[in-house]
Amino acid sequence: MTESYDIIIVGGGMVGATLACGLAEEADNLRIAVIDANQPATDWDTASYDMRVSAITRASQDLFKSIDVWDNIVAQRISPYQDMYVWDAGSDGELHFDSADMGETDLGHIIENRVIVKALHQRMAELSAITLLCPAQVESINFADDATELCLADGAQLSAKLVVGADGTRSWIRQQADIAVKGWDFDQAALVTTVKTEKYHQDTAWQRFLNTGPLAFLPLTEGYSSIVWSTSPDEAKRLSEISQQEFALELEQAFESKLGKIESVAKRAVFPLRLFEALNYIKPRLALVGDAAHTIHPLAGQGVNLGLADVASLIDVVVDALQHKKDIGDKAVLRRYERWRRAENRSMLVAMDGLKRVFGSDLTIVKSLRRIGLNLTNRITPIKNLLMHQAMGK
Ligand SMILES: Cc1cc2nc3c(=O)[nH]c(=O)nc-3n(C[C@H](O)[C@H](O)[C@H](O)COP(=O)(O)OP(=O)(O)OC[C@H]3O[C@@H](n4cnc5c(N)ncnc54)[C@H](O)[C@@H]3O)c2cc1C
């Protein structure tokens, strides 16, 4: 027996789960299935922090509010940041953003990924339109004319008018659909961990551009900071293997002791960094969202925010198609989603690549240009405000 749905979302991470909740809230009578290969954590020791955190913009916060998960996220744990301070190791260029300059209370929030995923899964469980299949493994997929058919490892057969690949950067769905990606070779990895610093982080997101890559200190509660240190894969491996004391010392030096001594270091992990975009976001009866469609460098903290913007657009396109009695899996319908998102995502991908190259360069001319660029941007209010609006996703 084949179980029929309107939409099947493969991947119930931050992006896929938000899409499911948004569709269930915005469209009537939709049958939605969400399949995830992994059961997310729901219980943990709150004395420690998730090593994966995201800087969530105002636009993403509004989306979470609209699907009734924001209050749950706030009740678990969030860290607002009011300032952002960026400086360059190769010159005396610096840039400072202050939310007060925009008449805002904050620039965004640093939130543990596990907190967001838990709130989303709790919301999915409340919405009767959503069937959550988790943990479940998709074994095969067949794109037929009138539906996409999926077969799960336990033998279950499912079909839907539209399947959405929200299964992350190595998307199995994208590969099965034969959608190629165009990428830029980065040869970078990120070392992530949580540290406690001697001085309070001042609710500021700090980022120092080193020649080897950016080093970010993102503010958490109780004076802790989440570290994202982008560098070469070999160096990231070395940094993950040295003793805690050696690591603390190297981190403090790389950060120019801006927050004093590093008093404690939690578990360290290394994530390979990629930068690519799928050549197509859609094909008949399929759409890709989030990291499955595009993966960027974490330096601007925009990855999941772009994925959530995909979600907002896809909801709009699906609801509009339903109102006009159109087939939601039709290529002409889905093309509007692809055109809409590709333009914005591509400009961010290109900007990230440019930043990485400019700040990774040893050339004197490039170094002086970036000093002039950072300092000028810092002084010219309209450009600064524009960048702040973009960083906030407004
Ligand atoms: C070090 C680092 C720091 C970052 N910091 C930020 C930041 O500050 N701000 C920001 O906006 N972004 C940040 N990002 C990017 C952000 O983490 C990603 O953009 C985001 O996780 C993408 O969400 P997603 O739901 O698309 O994919 P994922 O989070 O990868 O979720 C994919 C889901 O699909 C499931 N899945 C995978 N394969 C299958 C399968 N075959 N079948 C079924 N289910 C499957 C997985 O279990 C998972 O639940 C950072 C990334 C890194 C590496």
C-alpha cells in the first residue's frame, strides 16, 4: 500500500522542519510527511552548550514567531548580541556595528542548533497535518509524471505531488535527482568549541580576519563564547589535537587577548567548509532548500538564514499555487521559487568568496585596500546601515 501525501520533506533539520510547520500553518488540508534519518536530541545537560550554534537574524526570528516556535526557543536559551566588531590581522582596518545606531535592541541572537531543532520537532508533533517519520531511511526515489515515489528501508512506500530535499550539504535527494553543483574550492575547515573568557564578551559578536581565515567569538549566556575558527584543514586538525592549555593559549593570541585569558575550553570538533550552489533548485516534483541547495562559508553567519529565506519563499509559492488550483509539483510553479531564491543566494555566495579571498591575501596592495575599505565603511553611515540591515536579514 502506498501512503499518499501532498508534500514529503526529506530532512527535518532547522530548514526542513521550519518548512513543514510553515506549510501546515499557512495552507489548509495539506498532508505533509517529514522524513529524517536521525532522531534529534531532546534531552541534555544544560550546564554545557551545543558546539553548533547559529546567528539568527531578525527575518528568521520573525519566521519562527509565525510558526509559534520562538517562545519555546526563548524559554530554552538564547543570547542576543547588540554589537558586532570586525577587525583585520593584516592591517589596522576595523568595523563596528551597534544596534543602537539603528534604533534596535539587538542585531540578532546566537542560538544553539539543538535548541532550535527541539522547538521545531515539538511544534511538528502538535500539528496534525504533519506525519514525522524519524528515524527513517529513504532507499529509493522515483520521479514519475504525476507524483514522486519513495521507498523506505522498512519497506514503506510513499508518494507525493512534491518532494523537498532539505537533507543538508551532502543531500542524497540532490544526488538522486542528478542535480550537479557548482562550487568554489575553499580548502578550509572550521574548528568549533565553547570557551569561557576572563572578561565578559559585552554581548558582542567578535570576528578577527586572520590570513588563514576568520576567527569568531559568538556570545553565549553566562559569559561563555562559541568559537568558529576557520583555517586550513591541516591546521584545524592540529588545533583539535593539541592540549587544552596549548589551545587556550593559541586562541588567546590569535584573538589578541581581546577578552583576556581563555579560562576553559569545551570539547573541540572540526567541520569541513564548503561553498557551492546547486545548478538547479528544482525539477518537476522536486525542490531543494537550505544547505541541500547552497552551502556557504560561516563567516557571515548567514547559512541557515538563507535556508529559512528559501522556506519563506517556497511556502509563498505553494500557497499561491494552491489558491489558484495549480499543481504544486509543476515545474512552472516551482520555477518562481528557483528564480526568487537563486538571485539572493548567489549574491551572498559570491560576496563570501570575495571576502575570503580579499582577507586571505598577503599582497600589500590588497592589505591596504582592505584597511581602507573597512575603515571607510565604518565611517560612512549609509553604507554601514545598509550592511547592518543585510546582516539582520531586514
Ligand atoms: C561551523 C559552522 C558554523 C555555522 N554558523 C552559522 C551561523 O552562525 N549562522 C547561520 O545562519 N548558519 C551557520 N552555519 C550554517 C548552518 O549550520 C547550515 O546552513 C544549516 O545547518 C543548514 O540547515 P539544513 O536544515 O539545510 O541542513 P542540516 O542542518 O544539515 O539538516 C539536514 C537534516 O537532514 C537529515 N538528513 C541528512 N541526510 C538524510 C537522508 N538521506 N535522509 C533523511 N534525512 C537526512 C539530517 O539528519 C538533518 O536533520 C554554520 C555552519 C558551520 C559548518
